[in-house]
Amino acid sequence: MAWYYYAAVAAVKLASSVAEGNSNAASFGAQKTQARLNARAAYQQGSAAEDAQRRENALKLGEQRAAAAQSGFSPSSASMLEMQGESAANLELDALTTRYNSIMKAVSFTNEASRHRASEVAARTSGWMSGIGNAASTFAGGAGGGYGG
């Protein structure tokens, strides 16, 4: 057969491999985008949860002061101030824990996005490398055996 037949087959194999690599890369790209959106959502949800936690904490501290005042404790007594300070510190720790957990969740999604990005690049590169190898092998195997005219 003529060399141009093998060149055409090689070109088709190259195009097929590149298209497959691009298809795989597009899939990883979509997963990367979703992971980035999940990271953003996790951070925003965590921020909202932290704000809600702080509002709830302020209500709890107010209820605590009101209960102390109703029971006859002086809100400015040393023991009451110490208890309120401890409660405020513990409640703030809860809010900070909420923030930390949301940041860790967002970081996890960001790392996932990075992995998908690496897979996206690898899929595209693999498609090209496989295509070039298949094309070269086909062309060399057919046309390399001798010049067909």
C-alpha cells in the first residue's frame, strides 16, 4: 500500500487519542470546578455558622446575666464576673471551632481541586503522547517497510 494510506491511518489514530485525552481532561476539569465551588460554599457556610454561633452565644450570656440578677446575685460580683468570663471564653471557643472546621473542609475541597487539575493535565498529555506513539507506530509499520511508490 502507498505511504499516504498509512499516514491517513496514523492521523486518524492521533486524532482519536487526542480526542479521548481531551474528553478525560474535560471530565477532570468539571470535577475541579465543582471542588472549587464546594470549597467556596464550605467557607461561606462556615462563616455564616460562626456568625450564628456568636449571636446565639450573646443570647446565652444575656440569659445568664438575667438569671443571675433574678436570683439575687449581683451581676458585678467577683464570682459572677468570673463565671461570665469563663462562659464567654468557652462560647468564643465554640465559635472559633466552627470557623476552624469550616476552613478545614474548604481546604479539603481545595486540595481535591488541585488533584483534579493535575489529573486534567495528565489526561491531556497522555492523550497526545498515546496518539503520537500510535501514529508513529502505524506509519512506521506500514510505510517504514519500504517505499510503496
